[in-house]
Amino acid sequence: MKNVDYSKCLKYTFNNYRGTYVVSGVNQKAIVDGKVVIPETYKGKVVSDVERYAFENCTALKSITLSDEIRTLQTSAFLQIFG
């Protein structure tokens, strides 16, 4: 069985104030099996937040797993996913 990295479809932005990465967007075409996993770290730094509109209109998304490191889900992070 093939091991799939369900986090490769995510886009990240570095937050200088916190010294962490935030999920700033998603590439829908790169989503595998409708799943997204937000990892605890990216490039050796904690992934702490999901920005506003990061998953806006992401109709390919069927399930998402958040790491325990996520501190904040910004308003409208998942806006208009489910019709």
C-alpha cells in the first residue's frame, strides 16, 4: 500500500511574530482522496494557525485532521466548502 503525504497540498506563510508557520491556502488539485492533514511542523517550525479563507471554496476537501499544535482557526477558514 502506498504511503500518502496528505499535507503536500497546503500552502504556508511564516509568522515572524510567533516564529511559526500558518496554513494560508490549499492547492485543491493536489488533494488526495479528499483528505488533508495539517502537520505539527513545517521546515522544522511549528504550524500554529489556519488563516482566514485558507480553504475557501475547497470542494475537494472531505476530511481534515488538525495537529495538536494548532492554536487558532481564523474566521471563515473553511468558508463555503459544503454547498
